[in-house]
Amino acid sequence: MHARPWADLWLPAVLLIAAGLGWWWSVVSAAGMHGDGMQMDTPSTMSMDAGPSMPMSTPATMSFAAFLVMWVAMMAAMMLPTVVPVVRSYARAAAGKTVPMVVFVAGYLAVWSAVGIPAYLAWSRLDAPLAHAYPWVGRLAGAVAVVAGLHELAPHKGTYLRHCRAPMSLLPSGEHLDRPARALVAGGRHGIFCLGSCWMLMVLLITFGTMQLVWMLALAVVIWFQKVTPFGERLTRLTAAMLVALGVVLLVHPSVMFHLV
């Protein structure tokens, strides 16, 4: 019997451990944001526009660097399990060498790290209104959910998803796939396809408060099923229907959002 390549034995475990560390960091960050990092407002400072019976709080400020670390941990937690097939395919094409695989994953995460810049700008403007339960935030989340649902049915969504589901199509043509530069390009390219497929889901996550672990888990499961399972492409229609339904509910009854976060 021939020994199975390193990529088949240890690579999935390494990626899943990294994802587990990302979830651990996300849980720690969420606890910090919703625990010691939050200061409750006194009744005299509460806004009359807040939702009914909602606790009012002023979120602690977070530096861009701290947010970016949190964001990268989130992306590692949510996305690394979905890239196991493509990383294994690249590992085989690169003769199982370790450095190209590490660089490939780094290139993939670099794309999602860059997305952390606009994510921080959006989060910094939405965090306080979310904490004060303003109704317009619920309506905004509803509009985003509707757009995200429609995005699931868009032709370019299908194109990006098919590329993500066919790992070998992402490999650069030619030889020398074991070179770090080629691995970086391939990882970044896969990250761009992945971003094109699910960027609206990330926007939805931000409108719900970014560090909402339940929503993180729900969207991570949806993304995994779409990218990895045989019925992933058909699942987009069900996802679209659920998101549009959620959006309509939030547009009509925005206060529902604050029972979901």
C-alpha cells in the first residue's frame, strides 16, 4: 500500500484547528464586547427612540488594529473549513510541500483581511445605534437581508460559487505550482471568488452587530453547505427565500431584530 500524502492526513486537521482557534478568539472577543467593554446608560441618558424594554448600552471603542485581529479570527473560523478541498488539491499539485500550502492559505486570508477595512468603517457607525436599538437599524438589516436574498439568485453568484466548488479550476496554469509566488496568487484568487460568492452574507452579519456568534455560526453553516456539499448550488434558492422572508419581517417589524441578536 502507498502512503497517503501529508495533505490528506494532516492538512484538514491543521485547518480545522486554526478554525477552532478562530472560534475561540471570536467567543473571547464577543464576551469582551458585550461584557466588561459595555457600560450601561443611566435612565436619564436613554434615548426615547430606543426599542421597547431594550437595555441601553454604550459600546466601548475598539481600535482598527483590534477590530482587524477580531475580523481575521472570524474569517478563519467561518471560512477555513470550507477551503479544505481546494487547499488539498493545491497541496497535491505542489507535490505536498508545506510552504506553498501555508502561503496559499495566507493569500486567501489576505483577501478577507482587506475586507476588514470597509467592515470596520461600517461597524464603527452601526455599533452604537445597534446598542440603542434604534428602529431604523432593524429596517436597514431588513433591506440588507432582502438584497442578500436576491444576490443568492444572481448569475454572478452562481459563477463564483461554481469556481469555489471546482478547486482545480482555481489553480494557475503552468508548472512551478510549488513556488510561493504562485501559491500566493492562487490563494488570493480563491479568496476573491469566495468573496464574490458570499460578500452579501458578510454585510448582513455586520448589520446584525458583527460579533453575533449565533449569526456567525448560522452563516458559516450556510456557506459550508453551499461550497462543499453536492447540493450546494441548489441550496442557494432556499437561502434566498429565507433571507427575503427575514428581510420583509424586519422591514415591517424592525423591533424583531433586537430579539434575534
